Amino acid sequence: MLITHRDVIGKAFALLLIAIIAVLVVYLAQRIPPEARPGGRVVNALEADGGRTYSFASVSGEHLEGLGLGYMVPRGVARRGGPVSLSTVRDSGLLMAYSVPPDRLVGAPEGNCVFLPSSPGVDGPRPARMIAHGCREHRKVALTFDTTEVLEPESRVIIETLTALRAPATIFVCGGWCRANPELLRMAIDRGFEIASHSYNHPPFTRLTNAEMEWQLRSTENAVLEIGGAPIAAYFRPPYGDIDARVEQVVCGLGYDIIYWSRDTGDWKPTTIQAQIRDRATVGTRGGDIILMHTNGTYTSQALVEIVNNLRADGFELTTVSGVLQP
């Protein structure tokens, strides 16, 4: 076959063009800050590093990539003129700093960041049981909040206060609350709070039929997904703590763990004052405790700063229900 001089020149030019493009791609990739690069392989950060707490000053994009964690900018953080830096995320006022399954890295005071496990999804029957506390071997506690089923503007103060304190928490929502307070649900999800179920309209479950219990749970699942755009965690807290063996069988059979509590602040009572809420949450606290509060408690938001600060001063790591259930 006759190969002309023109063919040789054409092929050489094509190879040169490919080489130039490859060099440009490598150059641009190196110019992108590590924080802004999409994540590659995702591994369990705890297994990869054996640690749980880092400093924003010491954590870099390279370090996170070394753990297998990709960087993801939280929703709501604006990219002002370029890639978002660690300090921008830390100072953004949002709870969540990194979000990559199976772990989340959240901002905490003094530039620290703590890994949180991802929430389990509703994906099949679970053993019939009621969980009142998590692992006692670690100094971790879970702040949990139950909502009502109605319009509840005071929930905003709880969410804003927790965000300002960089304090993770699990919020047990009613489906009716989600539909009455859609902005607050989206705010809680965007800021990284764990969202679990507290029924749809807060009935005592021992008085419901099996079919009615299923409707309560599925309707709340749908409300969270439709409004918040995220699946609910597979945790259910019965309204009024009302439960029996039948409720356990039905609820767990529908794919939920039943989450009770080990410390009750009693904040739902109008007669409970701020100091009582604080002391019930912090005095004699043990690792693995699940602390019960309410988003509409009369003095809950006022007590929250002291609760968070006192627990941290006593050496407790604040986490979610998923966090305290880890062995």
C-alpha cells in the first residue's frame, strides 16, 4: 500500500495534538485544589486511619483522599469566585463539612472535625427489640429531639443553635410536622442532621391496628423523601414511649429499630425549668447515653448551649443515634 508524505504528516500531527491535550489535562488536574477534586475510592475512614477526630488546620484534601474520602461541598455553600476551601466550609454556618458514604466528617468547635457514620435505610425486617442506649465503651452520647405533628416555628431555634455549636443530633420527625414545616425539614437535612421517624400524627401506637401502624410509618417515610429529598433513617421512636410486644413486632418487621432513651430531660413539661433540663442531660451521663429532648420544649433551646458545652467539657463526643450504636 502506498503511504504518501501527506499521510505521514497527518498522522504525526494527530499524535502531537493528542499529546498536547494529555499534557493540558494533567496540568489542569494539578491546578485544581485537592478540596475541590471529586472523590475516588470510598473506604471506611475509621478502618483506614484508626482515628475519629481531626483538626481543620491539619486536615487537607490530600489527607482525605488518602483515607479514600472524596470532598463534597454541602448544599447551600456558595462557591465565591472559585473552589471552596476547608475554612470556608468551617465558617459557612453549616453543620456538615464533608459528606461521602459511608462516613460524614462534620465541623466541631475549635476547628475540629468528627466522623459520623451514615444512617441505615429502611430495607427489610429487623429483630424485634427496643434500644435504650448505645455502646457503653466509648464516651459518645446522642442528642435526640422529637417533633410534634403540627406547625412548629420554634424548631428553627433548635436547629440554628445546634448548627452554631457544631453539634450533631438525631431528629425524630412526625410526617405531619414535615408537611407543616417543609423549610425546617430541608434545613435540617441540608445541615447534616440525622432524620428518623416519630410517626405521622403522634398517636399512641398500642391503640392502633397493625395496618394503621404501617400507614403511620410509610406516610412519614414518604413525607421526608418528597419534601426533604432524602430517605429516612431506619429508626422509630414511639409517641409517648407507648409500646408493647405487638408494636415491637410490627414496627421492627417494617424495617425499623425502635429507639427509646436512657436520659429523659422532661423538657416537654411546662413546669420543667432550664436548669433541670441541663442537669438531667449532663449530670451522671454515661457513654452511649441517648438523651431525649423535644423541639417544642419551653426552655429547651435556652438549655442547649449549656448542655453541649458541659458534655464536651466532660470529655464526651456528641454524635447521632447511628454514632452511639457503633461498637
